[in-house]
Amino acid sequence: MSKVTGSKITSVLLRVTLACGMTLSGGAALAQDRTVSLAAPEALVETGLLKHLLPRFTLKHRVRVSVVGADGAAPLSLNTEGQGRALFEGAGSLWHLDQSGGGEYADRFVDWLTSDIGLNTIEAFKAPDGLRFTRATAVVEVEEALELTGDAANGLAVSNLHCKRCHVVGTADRMSGIGSTPSFFVLRAFPDWDERFYAFYALNPHPSFTRISDLETELDPQHKAAIVPLDMSLEELDDIVTYVAGLPPADLGAPIQLQ
């Protein structure tokens, strides 16, 4: 198993939505015992923040987060009563994350949500009515180590099979791909490169031709596929991310300005 310790992950993170086929409780392939409950008031659920936030955690950690009402029994809760640590602000309130138990999976969710990755994911959300959330000023950012357990060799093979038609994926195919499409080397230079790869299927134009079998995603019916659809598993996605982690980032001559 290789480990890559991430520097501070900044920028706008990719949105993972229910349109991509994942529910608040996570992918269908996850075992029932890899679940943790989170109590949250209906007012927060209705903003859409949790639909944006929780699938990102599930995809990366293979742990489902089951949302219950504010009065439900759960080891974790998001509340405005000042219980637990101040986490983020929005919708006219300061939101706190409280943990009363839950074991390993609850701890894993708390670590992720309070890390720079989790906080940036919160700040990347924008509701249709323009509502945004920002991290609480008192939050201390915690860097998270990215654990990669995939097969890099298979990651290259899968990239050549599915991604090479648009992207340059390795040193052997520098002249392939589409000129307007960033190479894997350029994408690797982004501070949030791993987030972009883990949720690539939610970023246009991928939803129109990409299916992740383990998440039971379906093609976006609003966009007609311009190329032959591709099917990929979460294991293959892990392999791709592990492969990309070993690529040298492109030297672009100046720090990347994220948009």
C-alpha cells in the first residue's frame, strides 16, 4: 500500500449529485455494516448540502452515511445548539458537529469532514438559490493522508482503454488525445487532483457517457453521448488514481489558478 500525504487541498471541488445515481446512503455495493448514522435537521437536508457532501465521503472511504432526523438516534449530529465543535456557517446559523460514539466509521467521517478536504467540499457547494456555506472561523484545518491501495499497472491499462481517446495518459502517447483536453500530467499538477479523479464521472462531459457499475450510475438523459459509453468499477477507479499518483506533475511555470 502506498501513501501520499496531501498538502493543503484548496479550490472548488467537484459536485457529486443524485443525478449520478448515488443516494445519501451511498453506493449499493457497500456492505450494510459499513454504515454510520448522522442526525440532521430537515432545514439543513433541504438545502441540498448533504446530497453534495456525503456521496463524496462514501466514494472515497466506502462507508455509507445514513441521515436521520434531528431527533433520531445517531452517534453523529449536525446542529445549531452549540453541541460539539463549530464546523461551518450558512443558512443563518453556525453549525456544529457533535460525536457521541459510533466507532471506527464515525471517527473516519469526522476526520474527513473536519479536514481541509471536507471543509473545501462544504465550501464548494452552491444551492440553486445561491445559498453557500463557509467554514467556521475557529476551525483548525487538519491535513489528511491519501491512502492508495489500487493496482497502478492496471490503472494504466484501464486509462489506455477508456481515457486515452480524449486525454494523454502516459509518456508513450504524448501525441494522442484531444488538444483541448488536459493530460493526466496537467491534472496531476492540481492540488485537488485526487478529488477530481475520484469523482470525474460527475464532471461534464463524463455524465453523458460514463457508468460506474458499483454505484449503479446511469447515463445523464439530458445529454446525448457523443462517444461510445464506457463502464467502469470502483476498483478500476482506485487503480487509475493509484497510477496517476505516481505521475510527475506537469511543470506549468506558475502556480495553478483554480476556478
